[in-house]
Amino acid sequence: MYHGKYESKHLQARPRRRSSRKAGTLLLSLLLVITLALGGTAAYLITRTDPVLNSFQPSQVDCKVKEDFDGTTKSNVNVINTGDTKAYIRVKLVTYRVNGEGQHIGGTATIPGFTPGVNWVEFNGYYYYTLPVAPGEQPGAALINRIVLTGSYNDADGGKQVIEVMAEAIQSGPAQAVGSSWGVTISEGSVTAYTTT
């Protein structure tokens, strides 16, 4: 009996199976080598790379009152931005009476009339400088050029007048920060109540 055709077909099929097994084994080996190389590289980078420190520093917003006072007259009343970012500045003037020892006493005291400097606007008891002030700078015009305090009162309470200048600063941007903290919207020469839209 002749089996030549059958044997030749049968013999040809076997080498193909071996060839596909070799290709599969080669592919699997190649994937294993790549995976080990990538894993080793990642492990090396994680253990050998120096950490990067975050050097973020938040801004400082602060201010300081600057004034001349000779015992009866306040002059050149202004505010210096002592922070490190542009800021809006506002001032509240508080007046009261003191006795000879500087202790608070009764009686009313009224702030004498004055004209605020250029770009200073009074709104709800505060004086706002309506331009942002750069770090280390002060408003271009003093809030008060000159104001004379009452040296002695001739009523039953007596005493003399004191005016305290209380200043605050807030970063000039974003506008929502000013609005939500101070309740105002500031623009050059104008201060209005803050409203959300």
C-alpha cells in the first residue's frame, strides 16, 4: 500500500507547528525581557532620583500707618504696603477722649472735617485708596494732609481728643477676594457695595 501523499502532508504539518511554537516562545521571551527592562528602569529611577521640593511660598499682605504727630496736629497720614504683593488699602479713623494719664474717659469726640487725598474715597465709615499699591510703596496722596485735634474739652467730661488710624490691606486680585472679604467693589475713584452676579 502506498502512503506517500499522506506522509508528505503529515510531515509538512509538523514543522509548521514547531515553527509557530518557536515564534510564540520567542515572542513571550521578548515580552518578558522588555517587561523586566522597564520594571528595572522604573525601580532605578524611583530609588535613585532626588526628591523635588515644592518651593511655593504664599504671599504676605500687610500694611503700616505712617503719620506725623506733634501732640495736637496729625499730618501726612498715609499707609505703606509692607507685604509682597499689590494690595488695596482701607483706613478707619476712631476718635475718643483721654485724661491726662492717657486713660479712656466718657464724652463724645468728633473727627474734624478734612478733605481726603486724591483717589481716597469714603464708603460706609472707611476710607479706601482706589488704586492697587505696590509692595514697599504707599498711596500717591496722603489720606490726611493736616488735621488739628481738640486739645482740651470745656465740658464736664473734659479730657483731650485722640484719633487712631487703623489700616487694613488686602490683595488687589482677584476682585472676588476684595468683594467677599470687604463687601465692596473698588475701581479707580469709586467704591461701591459688592454684588455677586
